[in-house]
Amino acid sequence: CPGVSMDIWGWMEGFVRAYGYLGAFLISIFGNFTILFPVPYTLTIYAFGAVLNPPLLGLVCGLGATIGEFSAYLIGLGGRRLLGESHQRRLESARRLVERYGALVIFLFAYLPLPDDLILIPLGMLRYDLRKALLAAFLGKVAMCVTIAYAGRFSYAFIRDLFGGGGTWGAVATAILLVVIMAALIKIDWAKLIEGMEGGPRGDGARPSPRSPP
């Protein structure tokens, strides 16, 4: 609802005016706790980029956003415990598959206007290395927040549409896509997929001898 979003934006603006960097830090945590309800916390970074120090504002907000996104990883980690043993074995195979590119994907989702929960919840289910996940998310969020803070001197409408204009339908689409990704993680036999990518199942390397003619 646009009216509700503007009310939230007005409250966040007043909060940051009152508490400065601490307010921006807390708003960034709150803005990344939620999945289904879009909170335009990036508008706060943009609006105050011209009056606060952009690198410091980006660092503070990036740290807050990373702390908030940590909740998505915990949701995935908790969801894994509800799965059966066979599904957990498949997730272990999937974890091996994402080890190569996981950090880069997390960084891109954190930096670009993409829903981070789409990657962090599945990575929590896969038990992807938490330190790698948090470091990649932190670097991506800081880079994004610094970019937005510096862009505060330019077009407000452009930044609003790019980073904070998903709206209700965008949130619904994110939730649906998240369900699809989580279902794929559980249903796909990742062990067989990895064996195929690595050239077949591992063994002693011996091939069966051809059958002798009668």
C-alpha cells in the first residue's frame, strides 16, 4: 500500500534525524528483517547521503543490513532441521555445488537490487559457511549503501525506483520464487547431478570387460 509505505518512510526519516548514524544503523537492521513486507530503508540512506558522511553512512548501514539479513540464514538453518535424513543428504550434495560460487552470488545479491532472502535462506538450509556468507553479504551491502549515499546528490526518483520500488506485487513475486527455490533444493537429487558434472560416479576406475562371443 503506497500510503503505508510513505508513513513508514516518514517515520524512518524522523528517526534518523533524531539519532543520526545510530538511527540509520537500526533502520538498516529493521529494513532487512522482513521478507514479505517491503521496507524502503534504502530511501533513508539516499536522503541522508547529502548531509551525513557517505562512506561512514554506507559502512554503518551496511553493517546493520548484514545483521538484519542474518535472520534469513537462520530461517533456512532452522528449516533444515525439519527435513528427513534423505533430504538432508541431498542438501549436502547441493552445498558442494555452491561452494565454488556461493560468495560471489551472495555479494551480487547484496549489492544489486535483488531480494537477498532468495539466496540466504537456501544457503542456510545448505549450511553454507556462515563466515563466508556474512563477509560476502557485508561487503555487498556496504558497497550498495555507499553507492546509494553518494547517489543522494542526484536523482531521487531514479534511486527510489531502482532500490526501493518493489511494492506489494514485488514482495509476492519474491515469496513465490523463494518457495520454488526451496522446493528445488529438497526435491532434486543433487548427488546424482554432481556426479554427472564431475564425469560420473566415482569408483576404482575399472570398466567391465566386454562380453566374449559364444
